[in-house]
Amino acid sequence: MLTLEAGPRPALVLDASESAAKLAPYLRSLAEGVIEVMPEASRPRLFFLGNPQPFDPAVFAVHGEQWFAQNAGRGSFISPIFEQLANEPDTAVAVAGAGRIFDLPDWHGHPLAETAVWVKAGPAGLTDGAYAEDTYACEQLAERLNNPAVRVEISGEGVMPFFWNDPAFRWESGRLVGSKTAGTLLFGTLAPETDGVKAERIQANGTRQDLALTPAESPPAPSWFKLPTGEYNLLNQCKRQGRYQCPACHTDHPFGQFHCSRPGTRPIFPTIDPLPRGGFCFIDTSAWETKYRYHQCAALQLAPDAVAVRTADGGAEIVRFDGRTNSWKPSGERLKVLHPLGHKIDAMVL
């Protein structure tokens, strides 16, 4: 199981030291503008040079002047903030102020310093020429800081997902990919090594962050329900011929067309028709009463080395494991109208 998190919020570091005292109104205005234009969930944590304590951007407009006064006696030191953010090396950071930051050489080469946005607010630089410095309008700085998670990828050598519980995810170029970045995702994979599966969060600027995976119990299988004989007989026609004779208009319809085009006719498959599209359906004829069970995922394990994956055209392609390359590859085989799974159970594409 994977718990999805939005990732660390960015950080905006403000200079309240003596060298930037005359620029305090400008820096307050800059911070207020950045906070105002950024989405609430992505608004930066606020810091002041020399102080590891983060400040809440939601109340900066009310308390900003007071915070500047409280931090005015602190020197131009970045270490307290970078030490606070050391476990978040991919955090987007901007430092705005004037006058040299005395301990910055101690952080040369560290990701926080190397990727930070250095905002020059006055004539005196912050980095003593070590990094590029520039001036920014509020919107420009907000754009540099806004680095939300945009997608999650699950992959690994020889790894193939065969189940996931969120339709927002899809199998793409050997990876399970989704734009969902909050909540949880339950998924199952086939892999040569159990520890070969990895999950990554991708930020808007392209940085990747590993996500922790937690073992979880398999979800209970959905219940079986009765399938009326008339509907099963039509599906049997599809299995033999790829089409069926419509009981409403008495012409042939292709498999997958669950409605007659004739106006006013009722659904031909009233039991199957309401099921959500994008998954699969099991048909069990092992007993005297035909049963069906819905499989909501866009992937279905057919064998230890074969998984059917839904395709953009509405069908499903079989992906097989290649032991020579230790990878899963599309086989070019399409799932049959009713694909036998064994013991009188077939799978159909919905």
C-alpha cells in the first residue's frame, strides 16, 4: 500500500537583519504578494534569517510587521533554516534580502543552497557572488516557488502491476502512473524480487522523491451475482462469432454494443450494461446457474507471466514477462471476447 502525500511546502526566507532594515516594507510587500497569488495548499512556510522557527503564511498580513521586529536582532545566518530543512533537500527555497549571508560557504554544494532562488532586494548581494541573484516581481517569485507534486510513478525492474484500486492510475511504458497525489493507493505487482518495487513522487520542476511502501492485505473479492440465462446465451453467441443477434431488431450487433440502435428499445444486457466501463467482468458457468463478478481495475492477471491491460481503444492487450530481458512487454495479443481463465470461468472486457 502507498500513502500519497503532497510533498513538502516551499520555504520563503526573509532578511530582517540590520543590513536589510530599510528594506523591510519592500520585503513584507513581496512576501504578501507571493502568498496572495499562490494556491493555499502550496503557500510557502516563512522563515527569517537566523531563526529556525517557521511562521504561518496565513496570518502574515496581520503579524508580518511584528515578526520583522522580533527577528531584527538576528544576524545574517542561513544555517538555522537549512538545518531545519535538511531532511527535505528537494524543497523549493527562496531567500530574499540584502547583505552577505555569513555562513553560506558552509552550505556550498548542498542541494538547498544550490537550487535556492536568491532574491536581491538591495544594492548589496546575499551570496558574495557564489550564486546568481536577481530581483523578482511577486508573480515571478511565486512561480519559482510553486512546485507541487504532479504525479506518482510505481516501477521497478521486472515489475508489473496487476491490480490497483484507483481508476486515476494507468499502466504506461512499464510504469503505473497517476496524477493523484494525496490519500492512499492499494496495488499489487508481479515482480522477481519483492523489494524491487519503488514509488516516486514527481514535482512540477521534475525532481523525484521516494515514497514509502507498506505491506497490506489483499482486498476481499467482490461478490458473485446471478446472470440471467438470456444474457448469457447472447454472450455465448459473441464467444463463438464475435457478434450476437439482437432480440429487438433481429440484426447482428458486434460484441461490446450493449444497446440496440433502434429507438425506444430497452437495454439488451440489463444486468451487465450498468456496470462501469474500464474494467473487466468474470463469467462463471461452472454451476447450473451462471454468475458474474465485476473487476473494476484496468488490469487483470491471466497467468503468472501474463497480465491483460486495458487500451485506449476500449479493448485489452496481453502483456507478457520476458525472462531474457527481465521485463514485461506487450505481446500484440488482444483479449478474446470471452477469455478463458480456467474451470469454466471467462473474462470479458467492459
